[in-house]
Amino acid sequence: MAFRIIFHEKIYIQYTIMDFIEGLTWEIVDCRTREGKNRYKEISAPRASNRGNTNRSVESSSSQSRDIYFLSKKVLNERDRRLFAGFLARTIGCGGIQKAARLTGLDVKTVRRGKRELVQRAVLRNARVRSEGGGRPTKAQVEPRYEPELQGLIEDELAGDPTKERKWVRKTVRWMRENLGKKGIGVSLGTIWNTLKKLNISLKQNKKSKSTQDHPMRDEQFQYLNKLKRMFLAMGKPVISVDTKKKELIGNFKNNGRTWRKEAIEVFDHDFPSLAEGKLVPFGIYDLKNNEGTVYCGTSSETSEFAVDCICEWWEEYGQRQYPNQFEILILCDSGGPNGYRRRKWKWDLQTKLADKFGLTVHVCHYPSGASKYNPIERKLFCFITKNWAGEPLISHEKALSFIRSTKTENGLNVRGFLVEKEYAKGLKVSDEQMKSLSIKHANICAQWNYCIRAR
């Protein structure tokens, strides 16, 4: 019960929390009259017999306040807290919003909104906490060009790990913001940061992989290569990225990675080549335009002849059909290995087996030394193959090919796999006279890395 005590012109109200929750009952005590003064003395004078009950009442009220605070802060979700505060505000009546805000620790606007939802009996769909349409739209919603422009901006600056699905960018976030601003897209650094995280691109620690003998024209080579690549793609001409994946031993050997199973697969305790049934030399060809990969798995040596034979086989089986009436092709490759820029056999076989046989003009661009991680095939094909067969011993060529062929991605990557059992001899030489007979023209920029071989 609450008491309304009147002193002359001032009215004093005395109540507890439970009065508001259980429902208020009022008793008016008018101290301007004799009866009122006597009644005020009765309710205000402490009684010896009720002293213990009074303390328990105070303790009970304090405990109830703590319970209300606990419910509104620790247990209830956002909408429940709002409705609970609105219920208290309605129960208290006059001045209830302010009092409920003090009790629950919520903002006055939140209590007022909860009271309004309680009165309107608002029901949100799908157990939502907030009504639909709240919050500021994202940058991608406001500016549809933002994400495509950002991806196009960093596409040529991306690098990837061929064994793991990790990517990183050579440029800084401020460089990205500056270049987006030149295209009329204003964006904050935090927004770019969050977009990169969504694309699985994040900050990386230092890694000892950079060559100590970088070529002085390294950046110029990247600019020329990227410019030529974009021009070929825009004209609908074939652009392929080629490289040899890490060689694999065929047998019951450990393959890094983990798989879901009840018992671990037992493998040999040592990876001795003498225990292997053979080896796998995967040479990959990645078609940038169609997002398709073709892997030719050799069982012999990794030679320039093997690399060119794989390219010729791909062009004869798939390239001619996918690019009809096209007589130019761009090959992106590393500067070392069987397709190195110093390999005479590589250039000779491109001339005789590819350019002359099919009447093609073959443009070749090599990535600088130590920059093979920027080759698109590393992050767009090889890393997914490694991920697909992780934790599975490659006990046979057929099993390895099945993993290669079953490699898929959300972006629609399609991979073909073939076994090449031809034996390739090492140490084949190309004479100076044969090199002089090549129909080859080197570019003006980084001539050793960029050249064009025409059909004779």
C-alpha cells in the first residue's frame, strides 16, 4: 500500500517497487487535519514489535531491485528488456518511464519505445529483435560499383599460396582508397578492410620468400604483363597460366591435412622414393577466361618438351573449340623450371609443335624471379587441388586423378585430369642454328621475359 501524505501545499508520496508491480492501493493522509496528523504518527513512528519486519521489508525491496537489474541486463535479450521496461513504466503510471529507466538501467527512449510496442501489441516476424529496415545501408548497397571496382583493382596485385587457400595483396589499403577515389567512389579505410576480409584477404606476417636479387625492372614487367593480359581478355583471345605443381610420390605416404574419420590412416613412417610405386608430375593449364583447369599428370621427367606437349594437347582438344577463329594465344608462366625464359628447348618446341603446327602467334610473358606466387594458376587452381586431397594418401595414379577431377569451387571452377605415360628424355640440346631459325620477336620492355613466336 502506498500513502499520499499532504503537508499544507506539498504532497509527499511513499511507495515501494512491489506496490507498482502488484498494483497500487492508495491511502490519503491529510496532515492538515487532526485525524491526518494522528494517522501520520501511526505509520511513521517505529514500533518495537515490527522493527524486525521493517528491516526484512527493506531487504526484500533491495533484493527485488537487484533482480530487476539482473533480468534486464544479464538474461533478457534486447527486445525482452525493452518490453519489460515498458511493462514497468505502464504499471507505475505517472512518471513511470523515468523510474523504469532508473530501475533497469536502460535509456529513456528505449523504455518509451518498449511501452509503445507493448501498448500496440507489436509482433515481429521470424523472432526478430528489431523491426525490419533498421540501420544504415552498406557501401555495396549504396554504390553497386564499389565491390567490382575493388576486385578489379586488386586482381593484378593478388598473390596466393599454391598449397593453401591464402591470398594477399602487394598494395596498401590507402592505395586502394586513393585509386577508388579517382573513379568517383569515396570509401573509408574500414570499409575496404572489411571487404578484403570477406574476400579472404587479410594481413600477413613477414615471410622469408623474397628474392635478394630482385630485377630493377620487376615492377615494369608486372605492369606490361597485366596490361597485355587485360587486352587479350577484353578481345576474347585465349589467356592461359601454366606451371608444374609439386611432384607427388605414389604410394602409402603421408599427405598433409586432416580428414573426418573414426580412425587415422596408417602410412609409411618414412617417405623414401624407393618405396613409391611411381611419381606424379602434374603440369597445370588454367584458362583465365573460362575458369577451367586442365592437369596433365606425367610419370616421367619434368622437361620443356613435356610442358609444350601438354599445351599442344590442350589446344588441340579444348582451345580450338572454345576459341574458334583465334590465332593468337598468351601464355603466362614462371621464369624458371621447364618453361623458363632461358630454356632453348622450351622456345624451340613452342615454335615447331605449337606455332608452326597450328598456325598460331604465341605470346609468352614470364613472371620475374621470386614472383611465381603471383601466377594465377597458383591461387586459382593448385591450392584447391591440394585442399581437395589433403589428408588422403595418393596410393595410385587413378586415385590422384580422381581427386583432381573432383576439384570444385563456389566460383564454378571445372578441372580435368589426364595421365601422360610417355617417357621424356633429359638433356636434349638445341643448336645455335636452330635458335637462329626461330621466328621470334622480343618486346621492348624486359625483352628476356616477353617475346612473341609466330608461325613460319
